[in-house]
Amino acid sequence: MLCKGQKQPDLARPFHLKWIYEINSGVNITPATDGETIYVPLKTGNIISLRFNNGAFLWERENGGRISAIPIADPKGVYIATEIIHTQPQSSLRQLPGVLRALSQSNGITLWTQVFPSPLRGTLTSNETTIFGCSSDGRLYAIAKETGEILWTKYNTAPFYASPVLRGEYLYISDEQGNLIILEQRNGRTLRRYRTRKALLSTFVVFDGTIFAGSTEGFIYAIDEATGRLKWRVHSNASVQSVQIAGKCLLATSLDNFVYCLSPQRGVKLWKRRLAGRIATQPLVIKESVFLSPITSEEFVVLRLQDGKMINSIFVGEDNVTEASPIFSGNLILLATRKGLFAFSSQSIDGATKD
């Protein structure tokens, strides 16, 4: 995750550890940030707030359940989706399966809550006024940021897989039956629906009139946004986890441990690189490099986009793997791992060296 308008580091330069915040319970969901503060979801269901520049603790909030979706934060608040864990199946007490909370950035106090029949999954997405989230029972919701009111609900015959993607006035979402749906953000009205016949699991991207998406069957698709016509498709050897535009590459990661650089125009493989572990998290693209975090490796690697060659790496300690995507916030690259949150900077960020 890369915040807009920030000075970008040179990933080829050496990394320096700035601070560590140790967490005994570990972190398995990507933290949220508003550019000044980091909000770290814990396996216990709690969320903690830290200063990004030094990792200083600000507050901790107990949410009464397990966090079910990657949270988001902005100047209006921090938004956390949770699910209730049924520890006593025979209990006569009514338990609510899904909750969305807006928390105060300053102290973690709840501003509002909204309850759903099923937990929200994937990643929460928002524009200036509205939060969008999809649930495990095939519903897509638009929720007002100020009040938590549900503005509209979109019902689908199959569960949604990839998280909502916003572009202009439109929202893009896909489901496990291979449908790619384009909606109006303001009212949820369906504008277009494309059918790929394979479940679209990965995040997808819209670029230069083309929708790029990856499927559970290992296909990477390029679909004409205006007509729905398939431009090309390429097959990898396993489920595609992410696709994104990175310079001249359509960068795709797959559970076959490979990273692929494809031509966006024709789908030609420009290069591919096998890593030490699976890439199930979203890569971080900065300038002409890509930062990747294999989920079974203690080493985070940097590849050059031009040819896929490894140009840098970070070792975070034995048995200290990650299930969360790397984040660039402030002047730091943040890595949420089994042992806590690590913050690194490069020499070009803090001015330690000059060319």
C-alpha cells in the first residue's frame, strides 16, 4: 500500500531498521494508516494505534470479536469489521455475526456501529463519504461514513471474492462464479456485467480502458472495459493472487511462487521470477522496483521491474514470517510479522547519503 503524494524511497538502497513494536499475539491482517498513525489489527481481535515515526503506543481497543476484513483509516475515523466467534454453540444468547465500527482516531472510542447478517470480508474500500464492503453471504454494502447508515445493499447469487475497486463514479467487484460487475457508487445500480467462467479471486485493476483480473484457475484476463470483449488471457500454474500496473508491466503474483511481468497490451511474458515462498499479499511497487513478502520466508525481497532481478532484501529474523501486505507510510516501509511491526527506511528517505 502506497500513500499518494509521499516522497518515494529508492528500494535498491540499503534498508535501516528505525523501530520495532513487539506483539506477542502476532499480526496476520494488513494494518491501516492515515499517513500519521498506524492502526494494527491483532489476532486477538483488538486493534492498537501507534505513531508512525517512532512506533510509540497511543491506545488499544477491544472489539468483541475477530477482525474479518482489512481495515481502513482516514481523517474521519478508523473503520473495523469484526465477526463474532461462537465459543458456546448451544448458548441461548443471540450472537451477532458481523459488525462494522467507526473508531475515533484520537482515543479509539466507538463513534458508531452497524450490524450485518454475515461478516464483511476482504478489504474495506471508501471514497470521501461512503464505505464499501462485501460479506460472505453475497451482499455488497454502501455505508455512510458519518453515521454508519446502510445507504444501499446489492444482493448477488454468489459470494464476492475480490475487494471492491473504485474508479471515478463507478465500483468494480467480482464473484466466485467469474462475474465481473460494474456498479454506480451512489446507488448500486448495475451498469455492466462480464462473465469469465472462472472465479476471480485476486485484486484487479482498470487501466487505459482495460480491466485486468486474475482467477482461482490460474488465468490472467484482459477485458475491454467498453465492450466486455476478452482481449487476451494468460495461464500461470496456480491461483492468481494479485494483479497491478507497475511501469511497463502488468505485475501478477501466483501461488506457484512466481512473479510475472506481462505486457498489458498483449499478455506476453516479459519475465518471471520464482521466489522462496508463496506471494499471497499485495506487492508494494515504488519507482522502478517491487517489494514482495513471501508468506513462508523470513526474507523480504526487492526485484527490479526492468528484468525481475533481485536487487535488495530484508531479513527480519528466523521464524518471523508475514501474512500482511507491506505498507509505505510517511517515510517508512512497515512490515507486519508474526513477532510484531517493523519499520524500515532507506538512505534516500532520511537523507543519510546523497548521490
